[in-house]
Amino acid sequence: MGISAVAIFRILVLIVVIFPNYLFYKKYNKNKKRYFIHAFAFFFISITVSLLVMLFIAISKELISGFLNIDIDDTTNTYMIFFAIMTIPSSFLANFYLLNAYLRKNNKSNEIELIGKE
């Protein structure tokens, strides 16, 4: 008895959501009082972004099949593999970009960086 394709897809989606949150945990300045609120907010942002990417790809499939009059069967393994190949990297890149933007915005310190020779 093997693992089904749906189970593998769910595991990959979990990795896409958990890995950026792990990086957030490692890189965020933990000295702030509101760390838990920021971690919770970023967790929901990463889930929302992953779902929006999946929704965008599903809607674009409908638009492409409507414009080109092509019938794309949603139940075939080829479509599921194509959907996973398009969704997983797109979601990961979107979450990683938002991680960097969120950290840049909220992880500012009051220290001045000195550039030059000492």
C-alpha cells in the first residue's frame, strides 16, 4: 500500500507553509514584546498567500480552457502533477518574498551601521 498523490501534495503544501515560518522564527528579532503577535500574523499571511496562489492557478486554468476551447480534465494524474508543479514553487517563492519584506519592515533596529575602515 503506497502513499497517494493527494497525501504527497498535502505534505508538500505543509512544507511550503512551515519552512518560511521556521525561517521567520530564526531571523526575527526576538527581543521585542510583540513577537508572538508577529509570528501568528506571518503564519496566517503565509497560509493566505499559498491559498491565493492555488486559487489563481485554478482560475487561470479555467480561463485558458475557456479562451482556447480546450477541455482540461481535472481528475487525471497529468493535471494533478501539472497543478502541483505550478503551485508548490510559486507558493514557496511568494512566501519567501513576503518573509523578506515582512522582516525588513518589522525587524529594524536602532543601531547605526558603520561603513568604512576602523
